[in-house]
Amino acid sequence: MIALDTTDRRILRLLAADATLSASAIGRRLGLSQPAAWRRIRKLHESGAIKGQRLDLDHEKLGFGVTVFLGVKLATKGRVSLEDFERAVTAIPEVQTVEHILGLYDYRLRVVARDIADFERVLRRRIMTLPGLGNVEANVLLSEERRPGPIG
Amino acid sequence: MLDDIDRRILRQYQHAPHLGPADLAERTGLTPATCARRLDRLRSGGIIRANRAVIDWRALGYEVEVSLRVALDKTDPRAFDEFIAEARNVPEVIEIQTFLGRVDLRLSVIARDMAHYQELYRSAILSLPHIADIEALMHVARIKSDEGLPL
């Protein structure tokens, strides 16, 4: 486990809001020299505390007005391998995330579509034809808020 | 409005957000100046909202991630607002989503281990207002998580 001090946490918080901030910009905000800030940023990357970057895009402005979460239960466990299902589902471009879940169903999929008609097309042509698919529960996303998490 | 060049930039950039303008220009076959100008316009137009560092909570010692699916008591018109306002005060809640469907809300909660999760659940989650029903799903694995758009 990686131990962070208060300064590391503040840097992490700044980078989680804007990963393109330079070491000197971060240093200025936190009262660190540019080299000191740079060393800490590099340590956060190298230790694996930061696992990558994510572009936060306005889906609506790009024409993707609908996000649906599908809870999927596999019908024929044993006959269809989880690998086959996972390979097929991750290849669908409209499926943004696939999570293996323990509880009510087996997988949760995040699906984007242009509108409800487009979602129906994705559901019928791509999702319903997946190998081993059983019950599907759909919940349409209305709002979403990502929180900074326990690094305050 | 977006044209094919914008889409080409976004297609590359969303799968490699660590790229600087020069590398992005090379991948998209544009001059660095054109690429930088296009990126500026995508940002000022609010299409690119941010480029965020992704924190690895597991590496920071948060081994457990639980999805809590919540149904609210909707006889109170303030149920959603009050529930969300209180949920924001729990630092371990990293995502709040609202839905149209069988589920009203979903919280993503992280915890150091199962004992920590139990404690959070009892002290911080169950005390949130207007809960009618709550259901916990454990995350086992993320199989796909790039969140790219089919542009």
C-alpha cells in the first residue's frame, strides 16, 4: 500500500481535476519549488497511485444523449464460458464499461447511444445476441456525479 | 459544430489522454498548430470538459468497492435532494448516479477492507435520509473501463 502525506494528497486532488497541470503550476499553488513538485508528481505516477488519465467529454454535445446501465445475468453457466461472453461484450463499441459483479446479476454494462431509438438498435442487434445472455435489467442514467473520494 | 477532423482528434485523444499536443498532432496527421487550435476550440466549446488523472484506490489501500442500489421513499418530494446532499458528505462515496428504472440511485463506495466497509455501512450509509430499500453488489473485476465513445 502506498502511503501519502498531506502534500501528496493535495497534488492528487489537483491532478484529478486537471491532469495537464504542469509541475510549476502545481508548485505555485501549493508553495513548492518546481523540482519538488515534479518529483512528487513522478512518484505518484511511478508508485501506481495514478493509474492513467481520462478525458472527460460532454456526451450530449457529441450527440450521445442516452446512457443506460444494463444488469446482465448469464443463462447457461458452464455451457457458455465467461471468457466468451466477456470477449464478445467488450468488442461492442457502444459498451463503455463492463464490470463483473457479485450479487443480483453477473455483469454490469454501461451503454451509450445517440437516443432511445439508437439504444434499441444496440440492444437488439448487439446485446441480445451475446452468447449465454439471460435476464437483462435496464436503468436509464439521469445524472451522474463523480466525487473526489477520501483524499481530502 | 464538429467536423471529421475534430472527431479524428477526439478518437485518438480519448484512448491516449496522456498525449501532448505535438504527439496528438502526429497521430492525427495534422500540423501541431492546427491540432492545438482545434483542442483549444474543443475545450472552450465545453466538449472536452477536463483531462483527469485516474486514482488507483486499490493501490492506496482501498481493497473493497461496493455498488449500493438505493430505492428512495418518494412520498417526500425532497427525498432525492436531501439524500444526495448527505451522501456528498461521505468521503468514501466516489460516485452518485440517479436513474429512471427499478433503481432510483446508485452509490459507489470504497473501503479499506470488509470490516471498514461494515463500519461505513452502519455509521454513514444506513443513516442517509429517505432510504426505502438498499441492495449491495460487490465488484469482482473491471473487464472494460476505457469509457471511449464510438465517435
